[in-house]
Amino acid sequence: MASIKDVAAAAGVSVATVSRVLNEHPSVSADARTRVLAAVAALGYRPNAVARSLRTDQTHTLGLVISDVLNPYFTELARSVEEEARALGYSVIIGNADERPELQDHHVRNLLDRRIDGLLVSPTDGGSPLMLDAARAGTPMVFVDRWIPGLDVPVVRADGRAAVRELVAHLYRLGHRRLAIIAGPAATTTGSERVEAFRAALAEHGLALPDAYTGHGDFQAESGRRVTEGFLDLPEPPEVVFAADNLMALGALDAVRARGLRVPDGLALAAFDDIPWFVHTDPPVTAIAQPTGELGRAAVRALVDRIEGRTPRSVTLPARLVVRRSCGEPAAPFPTQSPSPVQRSTS
Amino acid sequence: MASIKDVAAAAGVSVATVSRVLNEHPSVSADARTRVLAAVAALGYRPNAVARSLRTDQTHTLGLVISDVLNPYFTELARSVEEEARALGYSVIIGNADERPELQDHHVRNLLDRRIDGLLVSPTDGGSPLMLDAARAGTPMVFVDRWIPGLDVPVVRADGRAAVRELVAHLYRLGHRRLAIIAGPAATTTGSERVEAFRAALAEHGLALPDAYTGHGDFQAESGRRVTEGFLDLPEPPEVVFAADNLMALGALDAVRARGLRVPDGLALAAFDDIPWFVHTDPPVTAIAQPTGELGRAAVRALVDRIEGRTPRSVTLPARLVVRRSCGEPAAPFPTQSPSPVQRSTS
DNA sequence: AGTGGTTGTGTAATCGATTCCACGAGCCCA
DNA sequence: TGGGCTCGTGGAATCGATTACACAACCACT
């Protein structure tokens, strides 16, 4: 593959001049410029990004470490991150942690070794020494969706509390009183926050959240199935299960179906994170939708601000409830007189 | 961040010795080794992968350009690719082409500029000059799922012909005679092959595939919806629609539902590519399942063989039919006496 | 004692870019 | 005419690693 020296030789100039042409430095004569550009075209020359990075100490690359690529929420996030990064002149290397802290560490280490310009993380745990050190050492970093408390790192996330209150109000209105939750890992902020929001919302209606109705999952489908089976085995099973993410909801759906029960009569279901498939499941699933694309874009903007010397801002956007049929009430065929801001999907 | 010079100074040796210790070169004294390792630990030194790549001309990185990240098939593929690559000591940079040739080109160019060791591509079209040149110039490359004819590049893919024949036999047995297909772009191999396999299978039953029953989609949901609406507007609409990928099937499901019809009574549906959600849709969707994980792993192995000087092999694995309820017959509650190798899912 | 071989180490070249600095040419103005 | 500009250019240092080569020290043989 041709290098800058070959181009310089072909154009009859020095490598410095070639570099200046390529970087649009003003003081290059028109004559030299055309000769260089001709040589570049003739040789099919492309600058070696590795060499450039070594010299300039910038890779124009962002690292994105997400918790689980098979989760459509994170896929959509990754997509919007890549789009916004591309628009700003950066590429993205994605690391999939699969909800495993040691894999997350592997990717963070790998990305740091590659001298990425900045790191976007949705941590699977409270943070390894590696990540904490990197943050404190000044590696540009932004947390997205989940975060690690106590670090001076901007956070871009959705606030689901209002939507969870709406959801609980909706469930209460439908007559449900025994409400259970499948929580995520307590080490993640989204794992604990969603439980707290749910518990607080229940309290507003004078309802408690007993331990037996608090299942511990890991944000993956299998745990949703396992926890739901436990609920169904209780002497007094819950009437509704609220899964803290879409994959655990999928597992719950499996478990209900495996018992020969139906949603919502046997057990009603709601989920955090809305995805296109929820419109088509049997029945369509009531969910709390995050503004995923907006979160990804905002996270990239914050990170690039940090990298380029501007001051990054944390961003919190509201999530919203999307009512479908998995909790009992058939979606109204026409707008009801409901004064609440609950949205109804078209499904 | 500490460099090799800092380590050398701290350990009281030359940079060459540090490098030897790090690369496990045999002729280093035990004494020097321990001093170097101590300095490495004390400084928290990590080798700069950028500098190393420049010198060795290897990045230990594979590029993966996929057609659409939002398609669960490709997500699963990407995941297995990353896993296998990691096991073999490589990282992966994913580029999402979104079924747009110019975006595909952008990513290929970007990856080549970064001097990735090899490229895994699932082409969205017949191949741009850039990609053809790279292949001919000797860039290690492997095609996965889709390929470009006429290039000497190994191909790792699934052969769906047998499964399509089984599907058509299944549909015929259920009494369906008017069968339509939503094809992918003719520029992709999977776009044209699936139509050909379908047409050939129909011919075995004495059925034709009229133009009116051949819809042209682009592998994304919206096109599935549009084509299906067209089918439903025909004076004599088809009884079954076979979507050439899962997203177009999702679009078809939308279109059917929007008309107030139901699957399979209003219109039966089958899809190429099976995904976890198809078990939970209303009704569960009959699909042709590819051995996705195996494909991803085989593709990485072929590419790494090529990179490391061994001779890569093309691989073709069979796809298989998974019968569910979207074509009419309720899944049998117990194994039938069917002598055919058709698999039945547990849904 | 001299020869040859092994072992451990350092010096310096190298990868492909960017960029500081020096220098010559041309111009303007005093 | 000469001093000070600006402009265009090339030489060379530099980024952080790897590695060819030279060499010193040591050992083992003849």
C-alpha cells in the first residue's frame, strides 16, 4: 500500500508538502497542490490512520461498552450512537459486555490500549478499579443509561419515575392489587432505581411491595422466566408482573405460556423498555418507552464536547408509558375522556 | 500515560529489554525481567497498541460490515463473530451499512484506513469499486450470509433451498395454492436466491410464481408493509406471503393487522430467518432458521486462517424449517406420524 | 591461551504520518 | 538599496513501539 513517501516521490515534492496538501494547510502553491492530488489519485493513496494517530495522539474513535447486544434497546442505542458519532467525524468501536463485569473490563482495557478518544459506558456493575482509575485519570467518559455514583462523569439517561407512577396508576385502576416486579441486578443503577420507583408508586396507593414479590433478575431472558415461575408457585401469586427490561419480559411471557396460562388473565405483564416487537406479541405488551435514539445522540454530543475541550452536560430525558393489552383493559378503539397524559399506542 | 521509555528508565534498562520482556523473548535475564515487571506494575504501564500496530503492520482487529444492526439476525451474527474473534485474540469493529451502499462504502474505507487485518462483509449490493479493488489487492476478506459473485473470496453462508422446499410442501399440504413472496433487493445474493428457491419449489407442485405475487422489498420492515398492502389490494390476493427476512415479515404482520385481518385466516405468513420473538408473536411465525452463531464463528475462522497464512475454506450450512402457527395448521400437541424431517418448535 | 559459541544487553533504524524550524525568493516601503 | 515582510518549501525531529545488529562477558574446548 502506497505511503506518503511514494506520493511525495511521484509528485516531485517533499513529504511535508504532501502532508500540507492533505491537511489543507494554507501555504501550498496551486501548482504543488495539483501535482500532489494527481499523484494521490494515480496511486490510490489513502493516509494510514494508525501512523496519523500515533503522531497526533488522536484516533477519532469512540469506545462504546454496552451491557448486552442482543437486547434491542442497546442495539438501538448503539445505532444512534454510531450515527451521531459519524456525523461528528468519529467512528465507534462497540464492546459487548453481556452483563458480565469481567467482559466489560476486557473491553475497557482493550479500548484504552487502542487509545480511543473517549468512552461511552453503560456499566454492568459498580465499576472495576480499571474503570474508576480511567475516569479519575481523566479519560473522557460519559455514562449512558446506567451510571456509577460518586464519579465526576456526565450521565445521559432516561428518568422513568413519572412513567412508573402512571403505570401503577393504570394497574390500580384496572383493579390489580398484588403487583410484583422482576428487578435487575442491584449493582446497576437501573436495577435499583426501577424497584424504588415502583415501590414509591405503590405506596401512593397504599400498597406494599413484599419481598416475595420482588424477584431478582439479571436483565436477561432466562432470569425473567425463572423469577416468574417462582411467582406462579407462590400460595398467593401476584396479579401483575412488571419486568425491569424487555428481555426479562420475554422470559416472563415464556414462563406464563409454559404453564398453559394466558396474559393478562392468568398473569398481567408490563415491561420497562419498549421495542417494535411488543406491538406484535400475544398480547401486545404495555411498556415504558425510553427516548433511546435521543439518549444515544445526547451521549455522543456530551462525550465529544468533553473531548474537544467544551464542558459536557448531563442529560435526563423523560420516559413515557405506552398502554397496550397485556395488563387487562383492551386498548380503547377511540380516545377516552381520560385526563391523564397516558399515551395509547395504535396497536 | 506512561510509555516504554518511562518503564525502561524506572527499571534501569533499555527500551529494547522492556520490549523483550513484554513480548516474552527468551534471552532476558531473570533479574532484568523482574525489574521490568515491577516497573510496569508501578507505573500501570500498558503498551500503546497504535504504536505497536504501526511498527508490526498488524492491528489484531477485524472489520465487520453488516447490512443492518436493527435486524436481530445480524445482531446475533455480530455477537458470535465478536466472541470467536476474541477467543482467537482479535477485536472487531462493526460497521452498520443500513442496507445503503454508500454507507457500506464509508465503513469499508474507514476500516481499510485503520489497517484492520481482515474484513468480514455481508454486502448490500453487487460491490463498489472500492470493495472490488480491496479484494483484488489482496486484503484478507470473507463474505458472510451474502456474497459477490466472481470474486475469489471465501463465502460462509446458509443454504436455504432444502428448507424452502419443505416450507412449500408444508404450505401445499395445508391447501394453499396462491403463494406470494416479498423478495429482497435483486442486487444481493440472498435477495435473488430465495426467490429462485421459492419458484423452483413451487414448480415441483405445478405452481407458478406470477409477477404480481413477487414483491420487491429492501429487507427492512417498511417495505414488507408496503408490499403486503399491494398484495391485499389485488383482485385475487395471495393466501400466503413468504417474507425473505424477519423485518419484512414484521412489516407484513403490521399491514395485515392494519386491515383488520388476522394471520393466518386473512393471510398466512412465513419468514426467512428465525428469531426469538417469533415464538411470541400473534400467531407464532413459521420460519426458516439459519445456524447463525455457527456461521459467525466459521466466518471468523476462515478469515483468521487467511490472515495467518493458512488456506481458508468456504462453508455452507443447511437452514431448517421451524413450523409454528402462522400458516394455518395448529402445531400438533404431540408428535405426528409425519415421516418428513420437518421440525416443530415447542411453542 | 586462543577459538568459537551462547547469552544478555544496548544502540539505532524503522514504521508513516505531522509539524517546528530554517531558508530562499519575491515583494513592499522607507 | 537594503531591511523586513510573507509565502512556499524541504529537512529533520517526533510519536511509541519492534527488531537487526554489534558487542561484551562468559563458558567450554582444543
